Amino acid sequence: MERISRLFRTRFDKQPVLYRAPGRVNIIGEHTDYNDGYVMPMNTALFTRVAAAPRNDRRVRAHSVLFDENFEFSLDKLEPGGAPAWAEYAKGVAFALQAESYGLAGADLMIDGDIPLGGGLSSSASLEAVIGVALLGSSGLEADPMKLALMCQRAEHEFAGVPCGIMDQAVITTCPQGHAMKLDCRSLELEFIPLPDDLCLLVIDSGVKHQLSDGGYRQRREECDFAIALLAAEEEGVSSYRDVSLEMIGRHATALGKLPLRRARHVVSETQRVRDAVQAMAANDLETLGQLINGSHASLRDDFMVSCEELDFIQQTASETPGVYGSRMVGGGFGGCAIALIDPACLEDARAHIVRAYTEYSGAEPWSHVVESAPPAGLA
Ligand code: GLA
């Protein structure tokens, strides 16, 4: 944190206030958020940080340490396009805040962070959230955390062009330290579940870079929308995936066609796995939790088809390693990270084994990270 303050003072010649937002690791519930399902993510102590000071001329001057780039914009003229990707997020969040009538004054912002980009740990939602709290804070304002999440999601849709769900923004703005969040993505009802003491989560980066704006994510959304529209037209009382059973999907197999059927089957089975995982975690039944996590990976690989060979290798190696309860790819997919749930007594041996195996497989040592629960976006 000292570094960003120092950089801020050198560039802007004033004293900043410091904000930060964590990264997120999704324990279970993948591609269910935009399908009215459940998710159960938590925050981890990797952060996007902003040093900020108010301006009163309705301008935002921003500097990204990571990209060593400046961008300046007026709060009176906010349209998508024309800025580096990181600055589009800042513009998008400012736009969404103003659209909800938050009267922003302006700010100088220095942005830095240590969440790997495109790694499936929500570096973008973390950036949106920290920009949100910094722009609000610099104008003497605050927002309800879930409302902030929705405004950040709007920024992602309209300025980054990614039709994401609400999971990432919601956990990053709301979830208290020491807890996972169960979110009902239909009602936006939240429940915070204490994390078991005797459980470690290890993140292993496959090194395969993904970009949700690349098209695979949008295509999955369209396939899910197609399947639910068909089921809703055929079945009385069905308006969302929450009203759909596996048996119902089976009955419409021919009309759905092969791929939409698989997408729908993933959504419905994954939503049930989240329900079961919440119970398993509350009962400290880590064996069952691990099996559900392995099941989630199999479904993402075979039915939703968003895994890749590298993630499958890590998942398989991890799930066969002593002390590992279960493992799966995490986030939107097509690359990024996998997680493994590990008995703390076995953590170091298991980590060394998985890292060694993946280094031999891929030729490069993967980045890995032991998840440490962190507070939501706010003052640092
Ligand atoms: C990305 C999106 C989320 C969610 C996941 C998949 O992280 O931002 O909204 O859809 O993919 O579970």
C-alpha cells in the first residue's frame, strides 16, 4: 500500500485515500448466475488497489501502474470506446453510478493490483468494485453493496462488452471475511456461510489466458437462453431454469438438440450441486463437498464444454493427490485457474506434487496461491 501512496503523491502532488477490492474464488456454481441459479464464491486476499483524491471539476484523471498508462475523462461525456481496456472499466463504473443519480465530483486515481489478469479470479470485477468505492468515497458518497454490484455489472455489460452474471461483483462488494456467499441469482437473496477451519483452497493457474469478451462466454449464454426459451414454451409453469428438472430436459431431448440439452443439463445439475455443497459445508462434510466439486468439473468439461486440456490435467492430478477432497476449473473457463480443496495437514506436499506434475506437463512452473479469506471492497 505504501508504494501506491508514494506513486500517487509523486504524480498528483497530494495526499490520497486508499481503497481496495479483493479477487474472488468460486467454490461452486459455475455458469449458473446468469441462469437464475445459485453460486457459492468467496473472496481471496489478492487485491486491486486504488489511491484516490477528490477533484471538483467533474474530471477523472487515472493512472494504471500495471500498464504504465494515463487516461483522463470528463464525467459529462461518458460513452463506451476510445480508452484502454482498464480505463473503459473506470468510465463504465462512473457512467453506471451517475445513471443511478450518484452525484460524482471527480477524482484523481492511481490503480494497481496483484490479481492475475484473465486468470478466472475476477480481476475485472475487482477493478470495477474498487473504482466504484473510490469514485463514491472521493465524492463523500456510499452505496448499498448489492446496488454497487449491479452498477459494476452494468459497466461490464455496456463498457467492456461482456454479458456477465452478478456473481463476481456481488461477492466482491458484499461477502464478509471468514465466509463464503450463497447467492440466489434469481431473487438476489444472500446468505453468508462460515468457512470451515480445517479446509484449504489452493488455486493453480494453467497459464492459458482467456478473455471473456472473446465470444465463448457469450455463445454459452445464447445456448442457455435458447434452451430455456424452448422449455418455457413447452412446459407450463416454467419461466426460468429454477423451474426445470433433469427429467424435464430428458423429455425434450429431441426438440432441444444435442448441445442445448447439454448446456441445460449442466445448469440444472450445477444448481443442485450448489444446494448440496452449502449443506455439506455447513455440516463440515468435506468428503461430500469434494465430490460435488469434482462433479462440477466433469459437468463443465463434458456438458458445458468450457474446460481445456490443461485444466483437465490439473483437475485430474489434483483429485488423485493424497489430502485433496476435490478439484475443478474455476470462473468462466477456456483457460485460467483450477482450485483444489485440501486438508491443511497435506497442503504443502499436495501443492508441491501438483506444481511439479504441471511443470513437467506444460514446461513452465504454474503460479499457485493459497486462498486467504478477505473483506469486501472498501477503504484499505
Ligand atoms: C465469469 C462471469 C460470472 C460467471 C462466471 C461463470 O466469471 O463474470 O458472472 O458467469 O464467469 O460462472
